[in-house]
Amino acid sequence: SSVKVVNGRGAFTDLAIDIAGWATIAFSSPGIAPLKVNISTFVGAPRALGLRSDAALAFGGIAFATQPRVAVLDRGGNLVASDAATRVAASLLDPSISLMDVAAGTPWETLADGASSAR
């Protein structure tokens, strides 16, 4: 991204970064000494769910041997680890089949630290 300098100043309006942590932004222009700036970025607000591990070894009427695990992600795909209140529902797209949590009798999972836990 680049901007035109006006009255000795250049104003960027569309810069964004999709990672949480530290990043270095380099500014340069031909014939002028470059500038590097370190910035700290933070995890954003919850935006999407991501799959951490898929279900495996599914037998009718028995809890999956490997339970699916999901995570709450921000716009950049970073784990929102501070989220401990989001409830995620599991459902099947085929309405003729029902899905239940064998232990609790419900398809709901409350997340802790932004991610579901394996049971």
C-alpha cells in the first residue's frame, strides 16, 4: 500500500493485519532513509467458529471415540482465548437423524478459553 504525501505528510487509511502478536511495518520511499516500526496487535472480537479436531470412530448410539472440537476465532483467524461464555450447538443437516450429547442429553457445548474440550 502507498499514499501520496501532501504538505510533508502521508496518511494511510487502509492498513490492516490479521495476526495477533508483534509485527514490523516498513515505510520506504526512493532516496529517503526507510523507517521500521514495531507494533503490537491484539486478538479481535469473536467472528467465526473453526474446527480444531474432527469427529472419528462414530458408531450408532455410542459417543464418538474422538469428539469434535471447535474454537472461536476473530476476523484474522486467531483463537479468542478470552471467550469462556459462548455456547455452540451441534446439529446434523439431515433432519431425519438426531444428534445428542450422550452424557448430557443435549447438543450444546459451553466453551472455555475460546475452545471446546475433548470429552
